[in-house]
Amino acid sequence: MADNKEKDLEGIFPEQEDEALKKELEELKETFQQELDKATAEAETSEEENENESEPDEEEELTEDMLCECCGENKRGTAKDPESHFCAECEKALRHYPFDFLNIIIMLIVIGFSFYACYVFAGNANVYVDALNAQKAAKENMLFTAHSDYSKLFDTMEDESIRGEMVYKRAILNLSKIGGYQDMEQYASSFKSWELKLPHLKSVAKTFEEKNAFERTRDACYEIIYSNIPQEAVDPSEVPYETIIEQLKALENKPLEPVTYSAEDIQDGLVTTTAAYSIEANAYSQAMISYFKFYTAAISSQPAETQIGFLEEIKNGYPEMTWLYGPMLGDLYVKAQKDVTDYCTFLKEVNAEDAYADVAMATSLRIQGKYEDSIAICKNKVLEKDDYSFEYYRQTALSCLALGEYDNACTAAKSAYEQYNYSIQVLDTLALCYAATGNNEGYTEVEKIFAQNGMAVSDEVKDYKDGKITLDSILKEGDFDVE
């Protein structure tokens, strides 16, 4: 039986078939080995390329713009794309980065919000553009332009029911640089007191506190000054200078008591605990006290150096408050014949649109006898249509008088009057020019204008017309100007 079984097996696997199977298996083995060797070689080559691409030459120092934008470590560029912004490893990773269904949903949501944002932006594009323009002007220290832009922007936002805390914040901070505390009221109602406790609005809360301190200090100083000056007083010597100064100094270390309101005020809605402007200061404003010391010195005709000292207290302690001391201190410097070049530069650095800086420079040059230089500055500012054009015309008239060019002086003085006819100095300058040219008709006309307002031409101008003093005594002595 065993023999039969062996016989059967031999019938199933004859010798020739066994040899064929062996040969086929050997061929498969050889083919598999060739493919394995090929794959291994390709892997080794790819690895070497990656190493060469990602590892820079030891001697080559890579700059930031040569590094991969993804990892920031390897040199950018691959063998296939030397201009690529990524290294080989990062480009391969980015190419195979998983992007599942959830990612697609999130991407679609983001795209949807983007379209909605564009829609909203398109409807209010003019508001955003105006806000950027206002911010740009403020950054360039063009404070008056910024204030005008913010005011227009505020009206637009109100009309379109758009809120913008950061816009209001920038507008308020800009106003504080030009002393526009009264104009802050329009923005104040946009904030609640609790909002001003938030970190990003801390500077706004401080500004409202300064506003409160300024206003209450102003009221206290006026009370001190006018309670000490007799109502019938008409002469500077009747001002009790020392008494007032002592009482003003007493405010410096005195706490500012909280304001108390009656029940009627609260009931009538005159006071609210939620409005931003209810923020109160706890100390008097040192800058405002110094200003009223100067004011007292000025109305009591104290020496110029005393007046300068009080204004310099403000300049040294609060240099950014040029709106409070700038013109007065400049006038005193000019009349004291001090070089105001650096001072005028400083004023422009604080506020690039501080027109007074150019007035002070033109006046200083005139007083130094540099009449042509003064006239040149005035001419340029008039061409720019500066708000102080009337004063540049007036300074030109005074320079022309000093040069003996009386007709030109009259022309400039008339232009000054046409620009601004409410100034006593402009009228006195016009009267002086008429007197210099012998134009009695014009001089009489100016006298009538003064009389209509209960005033008269200055004694200095009258004395010149009557031949009692000379032009030089007006233009080159004393305060170097008509009084």
C-alpha cells in the first residue's frame, strides 16, 4: 500500500515539473532581491540629498533671508526648486500635511466670516479711512488737523451708530495736548466710569482727572484773585500782588475736597455716577497754579523776569503743555531780546502746527534789526494761508516802517485789518502807518472804530502823530511794538 502511495506522489510531481518549479522560485527570489536593492539605494540617495539640502556648508554663514520660512533653521531651497522658501524637510512635510474633514469645515467658516467682514468693512470704509488719517496726523504731531479730523469722524460715527472706544481714546488724548478740555465733553458721554477702570482706558481716566483738576484749580484761583482786588481798582499798583501770590501758593499742598451735590441736583439729573466726567481729582493742578501766579504778576506789572520765572515753572514741570505757556513765554523772551531759535524749534516738536512759533521767530528777527529776514518769514506764512496771517501782515508793516517803506507798511497793515479786525494791536498799527504817511483821513477812520467800541488810539501812537516821539522810540525801544 505504501508502494502504491509513493507511486501516486511521483505521478503528481514528476521530475521535470519539480525542476520547473525550482527554477521559477529562483527567478522570483532574484527579482525580489533586485527590487529591494533598488529601493534601498533610492532611500539612501534621498537621505543624502536631504542632509545636503538641510545642512549648510560649515563655512557658509546663513543670514535670516536665507533660512527656511517654516522652521527658521535650515537653508531654504530644494534640489528641485532652489528658489523655494522652504527647506526640503519642511516642503515634504507641508506637502503631506493631513487636512481632514474638520479642517475643511473650519476653513469654510473662516472664509464665511472673512466675506462678512469684507461686507461690513465696505459699508464703513470711509469711517476707517478717516480714522487712519486722524491717527496719522496725530502721530506727525499735527495736533490741530488731528482734532479737526477726529471731530468730523465723531459726527459720522454718531450718525451711523458706530462705537469706537479706541477712536474716542485717541481723540481725547489729542485734545489734552492742545488744552481742549471743553471739547472733551462730546466724547465723555461715550464712556462709563466703570469702563475707565479697564487697563486699556487708564490714560483716558487720567486725562479726565487732569481736566477736573484744571477746571477746579482755575475756579479757585479766580476766586482768590478777584476777592483780593478792589472793584474800583484801575491801576496795576492797586493789585495786592504779595497777598494773592501767598494764597495761590497755599493751594499747592492743599488737598482738593470732593464736590458735594444736593439731592435736587441728583434728582434733576445734573449729576450721574455713571458718566465719565464724574471722575474727580484729589489735588490742585500745579501747572494751573503757576499760570495764575504769572497772571497776577502780569496784571500787577511785575518785572519781565518775574513773569518769565512763573511760566518757566510750567515749561520745566509740564513741557508738553505749550498751549498753556507757549505764546506768553515766547513774547517775554522776544521782548527781553533772547535768542528764541531753540524755543521755537521746541514748540514745533510738540505741535508741528503751532503757528505762534513762526510769529515769535519773525518778531525776534525784527527786533534784532533783521527786517528783510523777518519779512521773508511773514511772506511765506501768508502764502501758506496760515491762521495767523493777520499777525504776519502786522509784523511786515512794522518792519517796513523801520525800513522807511511807509506805503508798503500801510498796504500790509490794511491787509492785517482785513484778515482780523478785532485786534487792538492791528488797529493801533494801522493808525501808526496812517500817521507815518500823513493820511489824516485814514487815521480819523481808525479813531472812529475805536470810539464805537468805547476805546481810543494808544497814547504812544497819538504822541507819534503829534510829533512828541519818534518811530524808533516805538519800534526799537521798550517793548518794540505799539501798545
